[in-house]
Amino acid sequence: MVRPLLGCRREDLASYLNSLEQPFREDRTNQDIQFKRNRIRLDLLPHLRSEYNPKIDEALQHLSKQAAVTGQF
């Protein structure tokens, strides 16, 4: 699966779309915490940022790139 915008922050993408006069659209399920991916994004990652590492996003992206290079994904 290719996810070319995975490394983009939501705020940056919204700002870019605004500069093109394009609306930002969000799937209504993105805020539903019954889905594990949303609980991670909405609950766990903010906790990790505030309590452990404010740069957790960058650290996870780095880890993801290392895993891709070694084939451990």
C-alpha cells in the first residue's frame, strides 16, 4: 500500500489545500474511538507526546523507514 501523505501533518495539508482554495475533507469515522487506529491517534500518541517524547511522530517515522529498509515491516 502506498500512502504518500503519511508524513504530512494535518495542519500543513489543510493549509496547502486552503492555498489552492480546495476544501479539507475528513472521513466521519476518523473521530470514532471504537477503531483501534483512532484510539492510538487520539489517545495514545498525545499521551506519549506529553509524557515521554514530544517528537514521538518523528521517532516513529524514522523507525518505520528503518523497518522498510531492512524488510522488517
